[in-house]
Amino acid sequence: MKSAYELAMERLSKSAPSVKLSDKQKKEIAELESKAAAKIAERELFVRGEIAKAIDKGEDEAIQQLEKQLVSDRKSINADLEEKKAKVREGK
């Protein structure tokens, strides 16, 4: 008799079968993730520096705008990363 977990995993594999990636694809995806993490870190350092300057000047509105910009930058970098990873998985 199968457990609920095993049954759920069977249903999941039928609806969305797992894709086997080659070593080259895995390496490309890891490189893409590394580059995206570096871009995010670079943006964070820059924006955090700008936030520190805005705090010193007492510009609350600028601080909020910079924080929104940082969130937006992260989202766009991650969206770009997911698109590139999908292309690698498809073999393009």
C-alpha cells in the first residue's frame, strides 16, 4: 500500500514530469545563477550606499523610493534569470 506522499508524487510526475539536465546545462544554470547573484549584490551595495546618504540628509521620501527601486531591481534580475534558465532547459 502506498503512502499519501507517494501517491501525490506520482500525480505530480504525471502532470509535470521532471526534466533530466545534462552536465553542460547544469553548469550553464549554475553560472547564470552566480551572475544574477553578483548583479543583485552589486545593486544592493550601490542602493544601500545611496540610502545611507539619504538618511544622512534626512530625505525620507528618497529612502522609500530607493528601497522600492531595490525590490524592483531584484525582481527584474530574477525574472531575467528564470527566462535564461528556461532557455537552457529547453536546449536553446
